[in-house]
Amino acid sequence: MVDNNVNDHSVVEITDEDRDVIARINVDSEASRDRKNQVELTVSSLRGKLHRQPPFPACSCIFRVPKVLRRHNEKAFVPNLVSIGPFHHGEENLRVMEEIKRWYLHSLLERKPTPETSLECFVEAIGRIEQQCRDCYGEKLDIYSGKFVEMMVLDGCFIIELLRRYKRLVLWDDNDPLEYTSWMLKVLQNDLFLLENQLPWNVLKCLFELTKVNDDHSLLELALNFFESSVFNQTPQIKEGVQTKHLLDAVRESLISLHKPQSTGTSYWETIPTVTELLQAGVEFKSKSREWNNMLDITFKNGVMEIPPIDIESNAESLFRNLIAYEQCEPDIAICNITSYAVILDNLIKSSKDAEFLIQKRIITTILSKEDLACFFNGLYKDTIPSHFSYVELTKNVKQYYNHRWNRWRTILSRDYFSNPWTIMSVVAALAILVLTFLQTLYSMLSYY
């Protein structure tokens, strides 16, 4: 018997189709590894860019004006003579004032009103609050520490020295262009209330205290005195217990200090008719006394709207727009008082006829023409959101009065039939004839029956 042990080796033949499948598997596997590596790289890159803290602190109070607001009038937000703070620092057309700033600082150091009046004291004091100052700006500042502190000291001392000279607490130098060139002082007043051109109040307060003498006024008093002639001709009011954030904030607080909002603010309000339409409905307009009232104190009662007088000068649009922009950007502002005021004036003034009437009533004093005044108020609060409106009750009462038909009929009767003695006599005669005719008809009917 022969034992045949034959090893049978089966040979598996790989087809072209199998090769294609294997190739696709390898390609997919390699692509998967590439995607995984790319995901890991992207995750690592993104994780390194994350912020553990908010990028802009809640205490920010100095902002760049949003494009949606500045597009209506770019010039209203841009300084013409002096840069304060980092947003416009180094601009070519503002460099002349840098020389005057340094001269003012030298004059302050040379006068040396207190033992702490020295560059060493200034730099050390501002250096201690540098981070607080940086947090006041609504964007990250790419300025190294030494440069930032130098800017704060130079700009802060310039403002304080300017406020003291304006109040005559310090004598003007005979060679000071801000004294003998009147236009420069006017432009400076405008530049120093611009939202983008502000310095944190704690910088001014710190430098003011280091250079304060016994007969000095408070910093807030000096600031409001400086702006008095350029803020709608309103008497500045100092509100105790309010933490001031910068010069523009001080101006706003002085304007709203005597004003008591008619509500806590709401996102809904009713638009009111124009001056001309309200006159046709019998509404009477009166100008309030300047002595006891603030420009925001608009009231409506028994068909009479009382509006405090306001001066609209060449800088009025810039001031209005910066105050409105500040209310739109500052999260701590509970009620948009200035924006609400702009809404009311925009509702009342739609034509030159409306503007002319308020000028005749001495409610508005202005150098503008009646046509320009109408355009001025019509564009003030565009693209804003006055979500906290302060005249809710006023607009509600005005609209109710306007919609009451009897008020309109009474006005028509008064204007068309009782405006002079002759029309009154005609109406009385017509009524007498009507009554006599009625009595005659009645007598004839009674006689017949």
C-alpha cells in the first residue's frame, strides 16, 4: 500500500477589482487620518485663542462710535484740534496741540502748587491705576505700559490746567494762543465732549488731587463751568452722589439732574403729531422759564404743552449725536433721556412751518434757518434704539387729546367763527334767525292743529 501524502496548496488569485477595493480602503484610511490630524490642529489652535475672561470689562465707558451711527455725520464725532486718549492719538492734523500740551505740563510743574506736583508723583500715581484706566476703553489697546501712562499724564494735566485757566484760578500766559485766539477755545470745548476723545475720570481726579490748592473748586465744578456756554445754554447742575466717568458723562448728568422721567422706561411708545397738527387740535404751546427748569422737562396738561427753551448753536448737532451715541453704547444707562428728547423734537418738527412756530414762541433760539432746523431734528436719532423711553406718559396723553374729536371741533369753531367781533355777530344773528324761524314754524303748526 502506497501512502501518498500530497500537500495541496491552494493559490488565491487577486483580481483587478480586489486591487481597486484595497486601494480605496487605503486611500480612505489615509484621508481619515489626515482629517483627524486637521481636526486636532484646528482644535488646538482654537483652544489657544479662547478667552477665560470677557474681552471688554463691564466697566468700559469710552467707546468708538459704531459705524451705523457715525455714517449720518462723520465729522460730528471726530476732533478738529486736540486728541485726548488713545483713539485719535498721533493723527497728523492734531499734532500742533501736542506742543501746547507739553507747554501746559511744563507750566504746571514750574508753578508747583503742591509738594506732589512732580513728574515722578504723576507717573507713579497713574501707574498704580493703569489697568483700571485701560479697562475704561471699549477695546483692547495695543500700547505698551510706559507710553500709555505718559499719554494719561500729559492729556490729564493739560485738561486740568485748561479748566483752571478758564476759571481764572490760574492766570493765562500772554503768549497762550488759547487765550488770544477765540476760535481755538470754542473748538476745544467741542473736542473735549466727544465720546471717542475722553479720558477716564479717575485719571483727572488723581492728577487734580495731586495739584490741588486750598482755594480750588471741585473738579466737577470746573468741568461744568468750562462747558456752560456750549451746552444748549443750560445752567450746569451738580448732582451729588453720582460717580462721574468722564467729561461727556459729566455733561450728560448735569443735563438730566433736574429731570424726573415720567416712567421707568419702556421699549414701546406712541409717536405724537407735529406742531401744526397739534395746533389744529387745540393744543397750546408755552415756553417755560429758564431759571427753574431743565430742557428735558417737557410737560403736557389740559391741552397745554410746556417746553423749556433751548439754544441750538453751531456745535449742537455734534453734542446731541455724541450724547445719543453714549447712551446707546453705555450699558449702565437705565433710561435714554437725551435720545428720548430727540424723539419728541423729531415728532414735533417735521417741516419749516413747525420750526418757525417754536422759534416765534421762543422755545428754540437758533442761528439756523427754519428749514435747516427741521432737517437737524429729523435726522438725530436715526438707527438708534431708545429702548428705555422717558416720555411714555406724555406721548400717551398727547395722543389721547389729539384723537378726541371735540377738541378739534372746538378749535375750528374758535378759529373760524369766533376769531373777531364781526364773525361773532354774524353767528349770533344766524342763530337768532334760526331760532325765530323755528318758533314761527312751531306757532304755525300749533295754530293749524
